[in-house]
Amino acid sequence: MYFAIFISLFIVQRLSELWIAKRNQHFLLQQGAIEYGREHYPFMVAMHTLFIVSLIAEYQWRDGTPINWLFLVIFIGLLLFKFWVISSLGKYWNTRIFRIPNFQPVTKGPFKYFKHPNYMEVICEIAIIPLVFHLYYTAVIFTLLNAAMLNVRIRVENRVWRGEL
């Protein structure tokens, strides 16, 4: 029962993020933003979708596992950090890479302390979420896939902000 509630809320959270990103995309495009990294975006969406499928499949394959309350609390802490990141960026937060010409990056909130706080949060999230239900295969496989994806994504984003793209 805990897993069904958890995965349902997690899916709602992810869909809510996509809705916010779509709403913000309209705002950004109205401001003259240019999108970068379109070629890798479908792979990122596929990876995150397969992450959810893998969570469900491994949980079913293992015939259910007990909840690890410590990792659940850590995940809730990560969500609070994510909400801080999203609220700090406001209408500029997105799952895609946009840049408004002559606009400087946001430097408030966690961006005062970290260059890529959203990616730090996602790295932790991909590793921690499966551990809430002892889903070790999903944790390892998707931590590695996410590292490869972020390697590409962060390079593109850094090049955009340096004005190389």
C-alpha cells in the first residue's frame, strides 16, 4: 500500500513539474528565449519515464519490499530543496534549456551557493527514490544513466551561458 501511494504521488509530482515547465515555456518564448539542447531532451524524458517504469517493475519483481523511513525522510528533504530551486527561478525554471538574449542567470536562493543546484537535486533523487523501497537495481542503473545524461546536458547548458551556442 505504501508503494502505491508513493508512486502515485511521485507521478503526480512529475506531471506537475511538466505542467509548470510548459507554462513557463510560454512565458520564456514571449520574452524572446531560444531553446537549446533539443536533440537530447527526448532521451532525458525517456530516461525519466523508464525510471518510473523500472521502480514499478522492480517492486513487483521483488514481490514488494518494506518502506525505508529514513530514505523517505531524505527524499522529502530533497523535495523541499527542489521547491526552493523552482521558486528561486520562478518563471525561468524549466525542464528544457532556454536562454533569453542579454539575460543573466539567476543568482538567488540555492544559485548563490551552487552552480547547478537543480541537477544536484536530481542526482540525489534518482539515487534515493529507489532506496525508499530497497530497489537497488533501479538505483544503480538509473544513477549511471542519469550521470551520462547530465554529462551531456550540463555541457550544453554551460556552453549556452558562455555564449558558445
